[in-house]
Amino acid sequence: MINDELLTLRNLGKTSAQWLHATGIHSRDDLLQRGPVGAYCAVRARGFRASKSLMFAIAGALEDVHWNQLPAEYKQQLLKQLKEHETPGPPREI
């Protein structure tokens, strides 16, 4: 964990960084590429029992603000994206 870029970001601690590393996320750029919802879903897909607070923490880390200071509208947008991500689409024909 020495020189761990994720630990330099606001809101992210040792456990969050370990979970993100387990999903292949090792830097702020990796977080930007996945986005808060994608990174959160990747952590959950690995079997970690992260709450939605992690998604807000990641969003705050990318904005460099405490996650509690994120605008309520932005949090609602993230929750909507999460719901859309978790909702399976219509079956595709093969």
C-alpha cells in the first residue's frame, strides 16, 4: 500500500482501496474510466459487501469533496444510474 494513489484521494481509506485494487482499479484515472457507478458495481461483483456510501465516496473522491457535500441531485443521478445498471435489459435474440 506504499505510494497507493487511491489512498491520496479524499474519502477513500485502506479497505476501499483494497476493494478497488481487487477489481483492477489502481489510480484516479482508472476510477474516472469506470465512473462511480461502474467502480461500485465492480466491487460488489467481486463479492465485497460495500454499501452505496462507497459509490458516493468514489464520486466525492473524483470531485475532491467529502461525499456528504455532493449535491443531492447528483446523488440521485448516481442512484438512478445504479438502478439502470442493476436492472437487466430485455432478452436478446441469438
